[in-house]
Amino acid sequence: MDKLIFTAVSGAERTMRAQQVRANNLANADTPGFRANIELASVQALGGYGYDDVHLSKTEADTISTRAGVVRETGRPLDVALNGAGFLAVQWGDGEAYTRAGAIDIGADGALSVQGRALLGEGGAIVLPPHTAVDIAGDGTISVMPEGGTLMQVVDRLRLVNAEGAELTKNEAGLIVPRGGDPLPADPNVTVRGRALEGSNVSAIEEMVAVMSLNRSFEMQMKLFKASDNMNEAGNRLIGG
């Protein structure tokens, strides 16, 4: 009976964690470049003496959905949408992290950034010289029209990485990082679509269905907890005569 309580409580805890993940996904359904989180759980034996029949639900670190979102045209020269399994690299601490958000901002000093993080190119953080026009080619090459110039000049190339086959998760800032911590390799075959943005890959319908299923699962766990409590009371009455 006590063992049933362990199982029911751990299952309810996992269900509540999954509900939080789904709620966060729904909250970011309209966030450009957002990757949906997927909660992971495994079975863990409680251990101890006797027959090995006490197992708990153990919450693992979340992973992310890598399916593509809907791409829409914006006409803005500094907007890019990633093709395939590619990611943009941005500065994170002493290293780098990755994102599919392609709304690139430019500072007063010409520095490019995404969501407040310095955008990385082949030569490090990208800083544009004074210019009158900017263009990002499909291979990530950034060209500008210098002030007073007549020809476009190449400044740098976006650091585009390939995450195909990599185990990905999110850091505390919501940026994508490899689970092992090693940086992803640059891939010259990764391309971008200029003047366009990729939307979130969250399916509101799928998330709502998952939330309803989790609600039913939580109710079942609470019924198991109540049933275990009733059995404990019955056992105590029998022992007490």
C-alpha cells in the first residue's frame, strides 16, 4: 500500500511538470523561431529490501522538437529563416549558443544581434561598417553598400551550424545548446532564406490535446493516492482489531 503511494505521487509530480512544459509551449505559439519543448521521463526503481516492485516516475531533462515552423515573408533585409536543421550562432558567455529566431537587430555601432545576443560570423561577433544598404545571401554571406559607394561589399558570413543528429536542450536563457556542451560544427551546406522569418513550431491543437490527456492522468493518480490511503486505513483497523 505504501508502495502504491510512492508510485502515485511520483506519477502526479511528473504530470504536473509535463503540464508546465505544455503551458510554456502554448505561451510561445506566436514567438518567431521558438522550438517546442518535449518533456522526458523514465522509470526508476526505489530499491530497498524485498521484491523489486517499487518503481517511480523520474523526470529527465527536457529535449526540443526540431520540426520546422511556418515561414512567412517580411521584406526586411535583416530577417532570415533557416533551412533544414540549421541554426544561427550567438554569443553566450565565453562560448556560443544557437537559435532559429532570425529577426536580426543592428546597434548604433553596427553590431548585429538576435534577442540581445551578439550574432556570430566566421570572424566572431559581426559588426557592420557605415552603410546605406545591407543584404544577406542564401549562403549567409552579408554584404553592405558603403556610404558613398556604388558596389556591394562582403563583410562577413553568418556562422551557420548543423544540428542534425545532435541531442539538443535549452539553457536558462531559452537558447538551444548541445546536451554534451560541445559547440556544433559549422556547415557550408546550411542555407537561409532572406527577408523572411520562421514562426514557432508549436502546434496549438497538439498541445491542447496533450494538456487534456495530462489532466486525466493527474486525476487518475489522485484516485490511486486516495485508494492507497483507504487501504492503509482498512489495514490499520484490521491490525487494531
